[in-house]
Amino acid sequence: MKYSISKSGKVIEGRVVLPSSKSISNRVQIINALSNSFEPIKNLSDCDDSKAMQNILFSNTNTFDVGHAGTTMRFLTAYLSKIVGEWTLTGSHRMKERPIGVLVDALNSIGAQISYLEKDGYPPLRIFGSNITGKEVELQGDTSSQYISALLLIAPTLENGLTIKLKGKIVSRSYIEMTLKIMEEFGVKSEFKGQEIFVANQAYKCIPYTVEGDWSGASYWWSFMALAEEGKLYLDGLKKHSFQGDSGLVPVFEKLGVKTQLSKRGMFIEKVSTDCKKLKFDFNQMPDLAQTFAVCACLKNIPFHFTGLETLKIKETDRIFALITELAKLGYVLSEPAQGELAWNGERKQEDENVVIDTYHDHRMALAFAPVAMLRANVVIDTPDVVNKSYPNFWAQLKELGFTVEVK
């Protein structure tokens, strides 16, 4: 299936109720499971990833398929390793291509019993859950933050607690800190000093919890506004002082011509003028927004040089390759100057005829390219239902704001 997206006029205004944070929802679900809590989780995300987590945690089988849900795969690998029983954890074809050896090695080093059913270092996994003693593990700091968060979530339940020593540059530190802050809300104390994180053996408190709105999902509306001629949107559900690293998008989008104003329950965003000639930014703390900004900057004809993108190749797809390939269809010639970098120097070529944006089974490709409809008629996006992974209501909200979304 393909969607053709278009809009009459280049003005956007209205109200958008944002989805709940997938990242927070999945962390809280694991904490509730570890503490055997029956306290409610309010405003739990209804995206595919969070549904997959919920269904598995309440399942009565021992074989689990996470589909495309990467966070669910990483968090459950750690969780199941300490739940007594024999478990099989698998996923989609793409999930079987996403490495998990770093996490498995770390868990096995502290007493877990995890083996590979097909290719070494990749799902599917066989997990023999048992009592893990914990103590100390060492990881590269530039590995996926989800590996580190998976270990942290089970850390307080381990007999000896856990010390994680991170070597070299720490990427996506904001996601690690988000995990620790959520754990603190549930009564767990930790220390994060320099390159070491320590969590002692202690109990999670059973408390009711309300999940805040998703800043990653909100980013696409900032992009729509940046590409509009004029407009104003109210984004309902965001917290200014958020645990989410993606909340750092506000000053970057200000450079691209979007003014942000805080309200009690969200944010007002408004189109303003900008004189930005080139955008340089280190996405170390919010790598999931690289697609949003790359597409937006190109459409605004603003050259850019992005760094801190080391983890983008092991996401739902190789996002560096995907961005270079799909933006080339629109006539933008991007490059990868070095590992973890993406750049556009302003070079253009003839755009393709009848452009169809491929999404590579990656929700953020569909979401990041949708704002192109502000400047180009009848943008066509392949497999648009991939947005269900994080933002199931996205296309319906576009229609409510005056966009035409048709099956092509």
C-alpha cells in the first residue's frame, strides 16, 4: 500500500494530541513486571512496540515474537534472563539482522544463560532464566543505549547489584539518564559518575504512573511548521522539563524558523522568519531526530553537517543509507563524510520522476518525509502503516489538519 499526501495551501494550524512516549512506556512496563506491581500505568502508549511488550509480559507461553520492536527485544532479553524458565525470543527478518551480542555477552558475564538459535550475535535467542548475581560489566560507551538501559532496569533486582563501566565516548547519554530518572521515580537510587554507573540491590516501589507525551513524535510537527509559509499549532501532552532527550529539539528548530511557547499541557509552535545559512549539530543525545532535521533542512535549502550518528546504522534500517537514497530522489546529494556523520553541501541534481519514498520498514522514514507535502504536491510514501510502531494516529491527524491522504 502507498499513500499520496497533499495539501491545499502552505498554512498549517490547529491542535494535535501527541502519542504517549514509547520509550517511557516500555521502561515502566518492565519495572512493573519486575516489582510484580498491579498499579496502573496511565496514558500507556498504544503503538505496536508497547503493545508487543504488554502482550508478551501477560502471555502464558514461553516463545515470544517481538516483530520489529527493537526496544522490546533488548529489554526482554535482560528481563527474561532472570525469570526462571526456558524462553525463546525472536522477531522479524530485520530484527534478526540487528546485533544483540553486546547485551548477551554482558548478561552471560554476570550469570545469565543465553544462546543463539541461528546466527551468533543475533536473534533469535534461547534464554534459560535463573537467579543472576550481578556485580560488574564493561561495555563500549558508543554501543546502543538500549543495551545499557536493559541492564540498568534489572540491576536493582540482582543480588550484588550492578556496576556498568563504559569505555570511550558515551553516545545517547540522555536515554541512559532517562532510564535512571524513571527508576528513581520508582524508588531506586543510582550513581552515574564519569564512565561508571552503579545500582545497588534494592526494591522498586509499586506506584501508579502517568506516561508523558512523546517528543520524538512531536518533532514531525515542528518540521511541518518549519516548511509552512505561516501557521500555529498547539501540541498537547508535552512536558517542558522532560526526561526525554529529544526535548532538546526546541533551540535547533528555532534556527529553522519555529518559535516555541510553553503552556500548562503542551507547546504552542509558530512559524517565524530565519536567516540560517548552515546547520551544524551533534545528534549524540537525540539520534532519532536526525531524519527529521535532514529532510527539513534540505527542503529549506539549508546545507548541514550532522555528527553523533554512530548508532543509526543498526536501527530499524541503516538510516544513513536510507536518507542518502531517498533524498537523492528529490534531487539532494548527501554524503557520509565519516562514520557517524551525514552532510549536505547544497549540491542538487535532477529529481526523479514519480517519486515514491521507500520506508525500509522504518516508522521514522515515513514520519520524517511526510512534511515534504508542505512544498510538493502528491508526495507518495510506500508502506505508510509503519508509523504504527510509534505513532498509530499520525495519518488521521494529518487529515484533521486539512491534508489529503489517499491510498494510491
